[in-house]
Amino acid sequence: MTTATTGLAKSSATRKLENNKLSPAHNLQDNLLDNPRGKGTVSALTIKNLKKQYPNPDGGTPILAVDGVDVDIRPGEIVAFLGPNGAGKTTTLDIVLGLIEPTSGTVEVFGQSPRAAVNAGKVSAVLQTGGLLRDLTVTETIRAIAALHGISAKDPRISDIMARTDLNRLANRKVGKCSGGEQQRIRFALALLSNPQLLILDEPTAGMDAAARRAFWETMRAETHSGERTVIFATHYLEEAQAFAPRTILVGHGRVVADKPTDELRNYVGSRKVDATLACAPDSADFAAAIAQLEAIPGVQEVRYEGDRVTISGSTSDDVARVLLTELGAFDLEIAAPTLESAFFALTD
């Protein structure tokens, strides 16, 4: 693979970050206030200047897991907390669930403290592991937790939830005999028993194979299509955030790096890629001239080629395509939209 660059001192992503600063709250807040679902209602989740630090086991400077997070989420939103392992996603959600106390800052869930909201049944969670008794059957597990919510074993809500989460076929199976994906479905069913207004999922598909992940998200879509339930999920699977969450909050090093509608965030720092096959031989003078002509197009950031196949990255894909087709006689042209992956690495590296 050979690479030819335009000699830009800074990438387009870097320049945009410097010029716009990607405010975690500002740009998106205006969009949210214009959202009819959120008007005139208390926020589902409000986090202000949240910090959480832990003692350093080596006795040095305390470890800052969460460093000044500010987030506002309106009722009915589906939001992805996206970031690498150790970014502070799980710690933040543990505070939202009232499982741990913050070092400083405030968290309100529907205007209440996290523990009050959980105790009122407004919040449920699907966590990565734990919480299941392996010797009980699936039905016994659902009924046992339902009883804690004052739901009798014969209440139709139990059979309804088992059907909605595709657990009927596992009804008599021991929990310990269920796969990781099936156990996550059980946790999901348990989380729905209280009919929560806010559903929090922490890496819900970690350890699942591709088929199990797809099945889990199909069930999630069915549960959230009405827009009546707020969903926040932490993940490091870029494709999950891109496919399921209209809004993505990128977290890195304990801070909110970016907070945008997912499509806007994807387009913000990601460049389009144009692939095509040039008609001239790779070792010819015409090929070298074609590469130089492509590099000179305004908005082109990088030109790469392997054999007679060329890949052009930049913000002016239409201009590039026009030159390729009408001036260079290229063929087999493909244009790829920017991905959330490009935004993720540009903003968290």
C-alpha cells in the first residue's frame, strides 16, 4: 500500500475540534430543547460536574475515574455512552443507579436522587454480570423477582414479559444452563418488571456472539419504539451505538469528549472515502499525473493507491467523483459515508 498526502499540517478533524471545541452540552442542548418529546417535562437524567475518585493503591495521587461530567437527557431519548474500557462509563452509571456515591457533583433522575428513583421503580438496569441464581429455572427467577415488585405468580404481566423477551422457550431451563446471551435476556426481562421510565444497560451484549447481539437489539427495538421509555446504554461496540442510538455521548478519560446526534457526530469528524480503478497503468506517467490531480482537489486529505485501485479521503467526495469519471476515465467507483468509528478514534485518542 502506497500513501500520498496533501501535506496538510493538521487533519480536518483536528481543525474542526480547535475551531468548534465540540461542546458536550452547548450545540446539542439547543437541539434537545426543540424536541417536542422533551418540552415541558423534567429531565430524565441530569448530571452536573460529576466527579468520582478512588484512593491510589500505591499511595500516590487519587485515581480520578469521572472528571467533571455534565449531561442532560430528556424523557424518551435513546442515548449511547460510548468509550473505551476505563473511560468512566460504568462508574458514571453506577452513580446514576445509586450503587456508589460521587466524590462531588450532583445527579438527579426525574428530579429525584438516584436511590429515590430506583426505590420508586422509575429506574431499572441490565448489568453485565451477576444477579441470577443458577439453580432456579427461568420462570422461577422471573416469578421470584416479580414477587418483590408485588406481582403475583399468576399475573399476566409475567407471561407477557417472558413472551416479549423471547423466554418462553427457556421457561423450564435452569439459569445456569443458559448461554450468556440468554442470561442477558433474563436480566432484561427482570428489568422490565417494574415498567421503568428509565432503562440503563451497561455493556449489555459483552461476551455475546454476533447472532446473540443482533437478537438482543431486535428485542430492545421492540421495547423502545414507542418513545415512552428512556434508554441509556454503555457500550464499546461502535456498530451498536450507530445502529440503535439517535444520540451518542463519547466518553474518554472520565470526561465527556463529545455529545451529539449520532449521525451528526459521525459526519463531524469523519471524511468520505471514494474508491475507484484508474484506467492507466500504475507505473505510468499518466498514473502519477492522475494522483497529483486528485491531491490538488480542494478538501482532499489523503490519496492512497494499491495497484490501479485508488482511495481518496476528504470532504468533497462529489468533486472527486466528477474528476474521476469525467477527466480521468476511472471506473468501478464507490463512495463510503463516514463511520462513527472515525469520530470515535479522532476524539478519544
